[in-house]
Amino acid sequence: MKTILISIPVGYYARNLLRTGMPGLLLAPDPDLQLILTTPAYQDPDFIGEFSNHGRIFTSPLYDVRPTHNGWERVLWKGCIASMKNRSVFLPLMRLNHLCYRYLSPRRYTSLFKTWKPVLLITASPGFHSQKDIPLIREAQDHGVKTLCAVFSWDNLTTNGIFPTRPDYLAVWNELMKEEAITIHHYDPEKIFIVGPTAFDIYQDPSVYLPRETFCKKLGLDPKKKIVTLTTAPPAVFDHRYLVQMLLRFARKGLFRHPVQLLCRVHPLDQKDLYKEFEGNPLIHFDYPGRYSGLIKWDPDRGEMIHLANTLKQSDVIVNIASTITIESAIVDTPVINVGFSTVQERHFQKKIFRDHYEQHYHHVLESGGAWNVRSEEELLEALNTYLEDPSRDREARRKMAEKLCYRLDGKSSERLAGLIRRLSS
């Protein structure tokens, strides 16, 4: 049997690598292939039950170990950071850093590689969101196993800094990310493959969408009223309560020119307690999605993915600060407003939003015209009323933005990634 390893250190990686139909796309055409999922949830009955129905999927431990940092590694790592803009210095230092790990760090996965003899390891990051992947990637390369990083999100190449490891191949969403991988991270073009965002394939499936009446009943909404939805982000990005207060003020003063109901979709990694002060207010409804595992944290299943698709599709306007939700809303042709101002923590807003988002990956959204970026409370109200009256406004810009950032809106990103995996593992 030919073996492929797939690393799932956190649950939301399973969304991109497993819950998009990837196991079936890999196993169906190749009866001699088996998949080993390395994950902290390797003994979780629910996790095993969800993915074992193919008969050729097994689980193995992904250990909760942090990579060691001895003196030589720390010195080399600082050199890597300092030389990141100089390819001729950076790449040799990264190779030295890996050699330092090889000879000075303990091995955790020798038995895994000797027992299963995998031909390929797939991860969703080089070690950004979970350091658990770092020893696994390094040991795979030491055993001569090819490594593929199917980059989790469109911002990962610009906002997370230097790669902790250097997987052999990258699968990215679009041409922009490929260029970032070449210019920022010094990858050779032939090592980078454009496949699109696998988690967004679901938006091209008409069968996932509910009738408006059914969706509204589920959340206690009135299907005859317009839905203005605020989507929050983890608190590390920004505290969204000032926007809740602002939208409530618009509603309380009757400033919307259409009958409107407010919906706040609280990000699964946001702090739900922050919004308790607003609960019970008849002007706003709160949605708290998120399935959690004690082993792999936020673990969105297919049902949660479908619920988000319906939330975006049935909303009349989406409001957020700087979120990937903007792209997803554009895919389903829902107008989007990005709030580019804050009435609280203004200095923090400048750093986290302008420097870390608007001046990095997010400038592609701002320049596209596919989302309305507002810089004051008055502009926010104007944008809301304009989109409520004419949802077709900026439709062509939304479509072009989504196509540019998603490569193709054909629902076949998972098929392209599966095809790449088959080629690399042959």
C-alpha cells in the first residue's frame, strides 16, 4: 500500500484538508492508497468515526511537543530573519538551521516513518498556527519524504513572517500568493501550484442553500425584513463591540431606510462573554457557531460550513473590519462593507488593521472596489442604506475580486489539490 500522511494539529485544518471531500477524491481512483491522519485527536471516537468510513484511513499521534531552541539554533534563526530579503544568504542559513535541528533535537516520529514508509506529507501550514507540525515536517524531510503545504489562508504568506520550516512544495489560492511565495519566501516557481481555496468549494453547491424562510426560522429572524449581518473576528484582531453599539444606534433611531433586523455572527474563536450585555435586545440577534474539541480546539464540521454559507447568502449586507468573510460574501454576491475606522483603541486599530491587514494582503480587496471601505460612522450608514436599496451595486467588482483571490469560482479547488497530491505521490 502507498501511504500519504495528512497532519491535522487543529480542527479547522480538517475543514480544508478533509471535509472538502479530499479523502474520497484521493482514495476512489487508487485502491492501493491509504491515508494516515497525524493528529492529537488520534484516539477521539468522533474524529475516527467521521473519517474511518473509507476503510483506508488511519490515525496516528501528533505529539504536543515544542521544537527545541538551543544556542546555535537561536543564533541561526536570528540570522535567517535578518537576511530574509537576501535570497543568497537566507536559503543557506535556513538549510543550516535545519541541519542544526537534525543533529541536536530529539526524534519523535522515527517509528511512524519506518512503519508506514509514507511517500508524501501534507500540512496546512509550515508551523504557523500550531508548532506541532514543525518536528513532523523536519523529520519527514530527514527521511526523504516529500512535503506539501496546502497553505491554509490567503494572508499566511504576508502576515506570519518567516516560515518555521520549508516544505518542499506549496499549494496556494491564487497568482498573488504564488508571487508572494517567490518574492518573500524565495520559493522556486516550479515548486508552487495554484489550486484555489478548497474550503470555498461549498459555495458552488446549490444543494447546500436553504429557502430564506427556513433559514430565518432557524435563527428566529423575520424573512420579510432585510438582514444586516456583522461578522466578528478573534479578539486578538479587534474588539467589535463598538460596531454592535453603532448598528443598534442606527436601528433605534430609525436611520435605516428599509425594515431591518441585525444579526451578529460571533467568530468561533471570539470571546462570547463580550456580547452578553447585548443579549435580550430585540433589535439584534446573535449567532454563536462553533463546534469544539478538547484536543483540536475549533473543529468546524460540514454542518457548520453549510450554516455559514447560508448566513452569507441570506444576508442582505455583510459588515466586517477586515475578514476573509469578505471574499466568501463576494462569492455568493452579497454586498460587503469593511469598516476602516474605530471609535475605541484607535492606536491599536492603526497597528492591527491598517499595518497588519490593509497594508498587507488586504490591499487587494481595498483596491478591487468589490467591498465598500468606510472611514466614518456617517459613511457606514450611507453604505448600508445604499446597498439595502441597490444590492446589485458593485456586483461586477465583487465577482472580479472573488475570481482574482480564489483563482476560479468553479467549486473544483479540492479536485485540483487532489490531482496535485496524486502527481507528487506517484
